[in-house]
Amino acid sequence: MESLSQSTVFAWLSTEGSMSFTAGEQSYFRHNEAEYPKGFSRYRILFSELETLNAAQLQVINDAVDSWLESLNCKLSLALIKRDCGLNCIEVCTPEPLSAEQIAAISETDFLELFELTFDAPQLSQVGLLVMDMDSTAIEIECIDELAEMAGVGPAVAEVTELAMQGELDFEQSLRARVGKLKGADAEIIDILRAKLPLMPGLKEMIAELQSHGWRTVVASGGFTPFVDQLKQLLALDAAFANKLDIDNGKLLGTVSGQVVDAQYKADTVLKCAKQWQIAVGQRVAIGDGANDIPMINAADFGIAYHAKPKLAQAADVSINRLNLKVLPYLFQMS
């Protein structure tokens, strides 16, 4: 955090000095993450990685944070929140909940995102379960759309995919309709795509952080088994679930076999995995981006919308809208 020392507040927080500090008419007090002031509302400001920002951008963040904290005009208790993911985080505890206007005032700052931390947020330091969607959550693409482009039927499949993500079509019907358009395509397109899966920024760091605390990590996808299996291998995930594409003589048959991994299957995965690994209530987390993830989000104790469609954002406990997956461990408590 020393790189943020131009910020008056961060200069104070980054030292091992006094437990209180005054700037202008605003007083600040320091607390440790595990010893936050009881009864206060808790918020966390997260910043992009410093190496991704130039000096001017850093100064914008510094000035915005200092100005915003001073504008709150109340007793504030602050803490630096440290994880191994590489983001910068300050916890702000206020005696009363912030107003929508106060939240909006800081949320308009580029390269920064504000989150409210609820009293029952999962404990990072206790064993938990994360169940992730794959397409547009764990990876940057929609695999069915990419396969369709490679097979020469991209526009037709993409249109159906978007309707499904918005919750306008039944998932199983849309899945079978999209896969049907791949009939006759060379199966080698699967291996080509699998070899170059673009991981979502922050995915590796997020998973490594959770695993270091004993968390179980799972991907449950309405996509296809070759790709979730690739993620499972790359990230040492505990389990992976998806749909099986049928292949014969090196050609896609345009069908899937076995039970379809739909919205309900993904929700059931949260409950079944939690039972299998004896995950405590309160420690079951799910993250996704589309309407098909709503049942999974609802089945979890803590649901996260990631750069999500509006319907999912409304259902989730928290939404990550600007920053990447490195944010997730900062949304948890540490005792």
C-alpha cells in the first residue's frame, strides 16, 4: 500500500503508528479485520492492481477516496484488508448505514468498486464451498458460441444463447437447439478450443486463495465436459459437471447424452457437494453471470453475480461489476 502514500488516509493506514488520525474535520480510527467495531456497518473499497494503473489514475483514486471519506462526516473506523490476490482493499466501518447517494458518490470513480460486507458473510478462514458457472464467469467466452463460429453457424447459435441467458427460453430446449446446429462438424474443434480457453482475469488467484484456506472448488456448467474437465485439471478443482457432447467417427452428432446440466442441476450441485464435504451452513457460495444461474445462487448461502445479466444481479447477495474475480476473497470475513 506504500505506493498509495500520496493519499493522506492511506499514508496513515500504511504505518504502524497511532490508532487514530485527524484530517481536516474528519477523525479516523484504526481496527484489525477480526476486531471491527460491533454494530457498525461495514464497507470495503477495492482498487485495481497498482501495476495496471498509471500515476494519473492512481492520483484520481487517492483524491476520490480522501474526499469521499471526509464527506461522510461521521466517526469512521478503517482497516487494511490483506489477501494474496493482489488487489488493494480498505474496510470502512460507519455507525449508520450509508445512503444510496453516499454509495453512488464513490462508486462513480474509475478503477474502484465499493461493496457492503454483511454480518453473515462467509468466513474465508473456515472451510467452505464455491460452485462456479463456467461460460462468461470462469472463462471469458461462451463455448457453444465459439464452437458454432468454428463450425460456421455462429450467428444462429449466438442469438439463441443470448435469449437463454436472459431467461427468455427454456434452457434444455435452447441447449438442444444450439447443439443441433453443430451436427456434422469436425470434433477436432473441441480440442482446438480446449487448448486455448481464455481464463477469466483473476480466476487463478481467486481459486488459489480459497484453496489455501481449505475451500472446496467446483464448476457446474450448462456447457460441455471437455472444457470443465480442462478447468478442473488446470486449477485442481474438486469436481466439474457439464453436458456430454455426442461424437461418432470424429463428427459431432448434434446431440447431448445423459442428464442435462440445467439450472436445477446446478442448484442441486451446491447442496449435494455441501453435504458430501460437510460444509457448514453459511459457507456455501455460488457465482455466475446469467439467469440460468439464479437457482444455484438461491441454493447457496451467499450468491455472487459477476458482470451479470440484470435478473441475476437482482437475485444475488452481491454484484461484482467493474473489477475481476480477484475481488471474491475480499467479500469474505477473516476471523
